Amino acid sequence: MGAEFNNKVRTYFNSYRYFAMSPLGKAPVNNRIERLSPLRIEDPLLWLFNQFQFIEAKN
């Protein structure tokens, strides 16, 4: 992500986070996905739930 994108996010949103996640879990081999092993895909949703006080965050 470039600086321009980050500046736009800062302009339009008071609260934001960036998340590293992988819907596949690993890179495809020969354009084929052997097995899905998603990693940390729930993190953005959990962060939103915490922001709206639906759940409490662990420290």
C-alpha cells in the first residue's frame, strides 16, 4: 500500500487498522490450491466487534 492510500484512509476514517491475513493459507502451486488453510481471516471482524463493543478485547 502506498502513502496516497494511507493518507486517504486517515482523511476519511477516525479509527482504522490494517490486517495481515491469508484466505488460502499458502501460495498456489502451478496455479492449483492443494488445500485451503485460511490464516487470521477473522481478525478484521473481531476488531469491528470490539470497536462496536459487542465483545471485549484481551490484553
